Amino acid sequence: MAEINKRVGLNIRKYREKKGWSQEQLAFEADLHRAYIGQIERAEKNIGLVNLQKIAKALDIDVIKLFG
């Protein structure tokens, strides 16, 4: 998978764990499926921009931080 997918997935995991949330909790907050969150964090799937924005909003961070 592309390096950007790995970076975004790791950043999602970092911010999720910083909040003390499980993948299931993040999925609930972002209105996404738990399995999808896991696949994104493991860089197994490409994430769409709309879903990236949902995750950033749920984590209460600017979407640009997920690319950092």
C-alpha cells in the first residue's frame, strides 16, 4: 500500500489512542463501520475524503493533522 495510506492510518491510530478510544468507539463517533477503521489503520484500504473528514471531526482535529 502507498506510504500516504500508512502515514494516515498511523496518525488516525495515534489520535484515537490519545483519546482512549477503541476502534469501535471511533467508528461509532464517525458513523463508520469498526472493520473499516481497522482496515484504514492497517493501510489495507484507501480512505475517501468524506470519510477522512468524518474521522477528523470525530477526533476533534483538523484533517490536515492526519497527513502529518
